[in-house]
Amino acid sequence: MDKDLYEQYEYARKRLNQKKNLYFHFVLFLLGSIFLFLSNHFKVFGKETNWSFWIITTWTFSFIIHFIKVFITDRFMNKNWEKEQIERLVKKQKRKISQLKSLIEDDSTHKPI
């Protein structure tokens, strides 16, 4: 297989796996939330407090973070983004090195022996 085609395939496979895990997390979140709410409502564990609210709220926050990672962060900050950032930084470093070299050369030519 061509290297670019293989990279595209691997990227697509990774994204599909991320989305599949997110959907699984969502289904687990829904079923777990229903179970926790009903357990708290019917006082299955004998507690009088609203403990399920805090667990479901924490779990909701976790799901939102997972959603942001899959559909926002990883969507835009993928391999192409990494390559562009590396190339930009390498160009910046080369420019800085050339500036320093020219400063050293200028300094050495103007310095009396």
C-alpha cells in the first residue's frame, strides 16, 4: 500500500474508533444515569440524600470532555496540523540560526585582531 494511503486509512480507523468509543460512552451514560436516578428515587440503597445528582453531574462533565476531545480537539489538531506546526517551527529555528550566524560573521569581520 502507498504510504499516504496507509496513513489516511490509519487516520480514518483511529477516528472511527474514537467515535465508536464516544457512542458507547453515551449509551453507558444514559443507562447508568437512569439506573442511578431510579435507585436514588426508590431509595434502593437506603439513603435520603440526592446522591445520584452528583454522580450524574460528574459523569455528564466527563462525557462533555470526551465529546470535545473527539469532535473538536482531535478533529482539528490531527496529523496534518502537527506536520504544519513542526514545519513552521523548523522554519522559525532555521531563520533564527541564520540570523545568529550572520551576527557572528559580522562580529568576527569587524573585530580587530
